[in-house]
Amino acid sequence: MVLSTAELADLQDRLFQLRCAAEDVFTAASDGADPDELRKLAAEMVETAKSLERLR
């Protein structure tokens, strides 16, 4: 599979979103966030990761 320049840029954007979501979970856990907040952040990270499975 060969990605166009636009597809590659989109993939890079989504990878950045995933990294940011992971950092949010890490920061919240480090700051002692309650389990409900951590579940919410983790769910957002899972959705972001799932979107990476679908190359557009």
C-alpha cells in the first residue's frame, strides 16, 4: 500500500492525537485522577487507536 501525501499527513495527525491521548492518561494517573476519569480518558484513547486501524 502506498499512501498519498494527504493520506500520510492525515495518518501523522491521528498518530499525534493518539500520543496526546496517551499523555493525558499518564498525566491524569500521575496526578491521582479518580477511576472514572481514567476510564473516560482510556476510552477516548481506545477510540483514537481504533481510528488508526482504518486507513483512509
